[in-house]
Amino acid sequence: MLRDPKSTRQVDRRQQILDAAERCFALNGFHRTTMQDVAREAGMVPGNLYRYFPSKNAIIAGLVERDRTEIAADFANLSNAQNLLTAFEQLGRKHFIDQPREKAVIALQIWSEAALDPEIAAQVAEVQSDVRVGIRGVLSRARETGEIHPNVDVEALTQLIITLSDGMIRRRAIDGDFHSHGEIDNNLCVIGAVLNGAIQFSHKC
């Protein structure tokens, strides 16, 4: 089915604005960045920017939704992976090595805004729910097919992966001595040990 050229241009323009906003937020922070700054970075007049995003909060919502779409694609790929631990490694390298550090900086800013703004908090909670459901689903299927140890507590491992990932995002954003390669390898060792049944724990602990 052919896409409407006008609709395609609008989607592309929105992505251009979100990319510009990310650069501005990473450089100057959310509160010091103005809509005029974003418009200038996007190469457009402010009046045109407001046609796509009426406020900075709307831009944040756009960034969160874009992350949500990317997360859905990530878990779709995980579900089709031949080796779960290798797939987790590829996902970790994508988010903590291949993507620029600015992504982590912006994530931390959005989390900070979520602590104060109920609307942003609700959007972030939806993404976190998607992550939890995605990881839980991948692990449950792997346990059913025998790829991972039958005694793995899926709920506990899901929470462990989320906690490790969130911690790495925070450290990458603010720790100048953070070394992504080593941290990914260490975390994968722990996750692999749980997947293989070498470490057993429960979400009730």
C-alpha cells in the first residue's frame, strides 16, 4: 500500500524535530532549552515548529513514544533470536555502545521530569510496562522451549535485567569513567548464570 507523500513528509519532519530536540536537550538541558532553540536547530521558524509540537512537554512525549516504538522492535527481534544470551548482548551493545552517550543523558532528564510531572510520569510508566512485559514474555517462552533452566524465576530475572539496565543508563549519563564494554560483559555474566540455573533467586526474596 502506497503511503501518502504528505503524511510521509509530516512524519519525517517530526523525526527531524525530535532529533534536533535531543541535541539541544543533551547540550543545554531540558529547562534551559527553548522552543526557539529547537526550531533553530531543526532549521525552521518557531511558528512552523508549533504546528508539530505545541510545547516542550509535547516534544518529550514524542521522544518517549519514539523510544516505545524502538523497544517494541527490539523485543520482536529478541523473540526471534536463536540464542537468548547472544541476543541480550547485541541489545546491550546497541544501547550502551553503538548509540551515543547523549541518549542516556536525555533518558535521565526525562526520568527527572517524570518525578515532577504526572503526565510525563504516566508516559514513562507505559514504556516501563512495555519493557517489563517484553522481557517477561521472551524469558517465559525461552523457559517453555527449554532454552533456559526450568527453575528460572522469570519475574525475578525480569526485574534484575531492568534494574541492571536502568543503572547502566544512569551511570553512562553521569559517570565520566563508565566503560560500557566491561559493564556489559559483567552484567551478561550474571544474567547468563541465572539463565543456566547456576544462580537461583526469587522475586519474593
